Amino acid sequence: MKIDPIHQFNIEPLFTLGHIGNHTIAFTNSSLYMFIAVLLIALLMLASGRDLVPGRLQSVAEISYEFVASTVRGNAGAEGMKFFPLIFSLFMFICVSNLVGIIPYTFTISSHLIVTAALALLVFFTVLFYGLYKNGLKFFKIFVPSGVPLYILPLVMFIEVLSFFLRPVSHSVRLFANMLAGHIALKVFAGFVAMLGFSLGALGWFGGVLPLALTVALYALELLVAFLQAYVFAILTCIYLNDAIHPGH
């Protein structure tokens, strides 16, 4: 029995929408799960209600709102709350899509670099354009840390500029790599259980107890990682936006 941990990441076209030149525009499984994530978030927000004593859905919606709001205030200040809709949307989209992708035989959107890079570039250009719009040329103070001796200032400025333009890379690769590696590990250990059972019969199923236990443990870890990666993406977005709001700090 062959274990193929990469097959789960294949993007498959579901139907064709049209053609542009020689390129086919298709609605894929990735597109489908993006719509599913957005639909689940919309249902959570719209169906939660406004009862004085919140039910389960309303509690989840209110906790999510307050969690992201406190994260924004703590890392970008009160002025950063103008970006709350963006940060909340990013957090919920990544978190829900990650959790949906944990379900067997589903698709994990954030396991593809093109998706995480698009989200990271959205944050990067938002920070860049808002920083220039709000502060003008003073925005470039973020490349000149205060208190740095003059003789090493050029080197520090070079490092700051390089790190600024590498933000989308680290921002996107962190999410992509964690989801990809976790799902590959899950597939490999789950494949061991089935492989032992098919190849060795009853003895194999007995020997598969350890891989099964590791699979369950990895599954629990992936549930935590699915939330943590959404949180890390959101908190880094807040930190980057804080540079645009307060470039001299």
C-alpha cells in the first residue's frame, strides 16, 4: 500500500468558467473551500443573534470579536481599531479555513503559498500605502532607529529596509509551511496504520496502535496550530500596521 501525503494538496478544477487566450479559468476545489469558509463565517456572524444571555453561536461570535479587538488595541493602539474589519476578516478566514482543512478528505486553503502570499501582500501594501498617506516622508523613519551611532547607521538602515521588504515572505511562508508540514505528518502516520493493517493482518492492526496514538496526538496538535497560525498572522498584521500609524516609535 502506497502512502501519498502530497495528493491531498492537489488543486483540482471542478468546472470551467471561461478562457483567456490559451489559459483556462476554472472553479477549483481551493475556490470551493474559500467560499465555504466565507459562508461559515457569515452564518456565525449573522445567525448568532443579539440576546442578553448569549447562546453558543453568539458566545463564539462575541469571544472572537473581543479577542481580535483586544489584540488590535494591545499592538496597534486605539487608532489601529480603524483596521479592525481587515484584521478580523483575516483572522476569521484563516482560522475557519484551517479548522475546515483538518476534517478528513477536505482541502486546506492555507497549505498553498499562493494563497498565503496574497494575504501577506494585502497586509504589506496596506501598511505601505497607509503609512505614506498618513505620515508622508516621515514614514521612512521606521528605517532609522533612534539612538543608533552614526558610523553603523548605514548598515542598520540596510538591515531595516531589507527586513521590511522581506515581511511578506516571512508572513506568508510561516503560515504555509506550518499547515503543509502538519498535514503531511498526519497523512504519513495515518497511512502507517492502514499499511500495517493491510500488510500484516491482525498482527499489523496490533502494531498500528502506536501510529494511531501518534495520529490522534498530531490531530490535536494540528487543531491548536490551526488557531495559533491565524492568531500569529493577525498579531503580526497589527505590529506592521503600528509601524504605519506610529513610524517614529
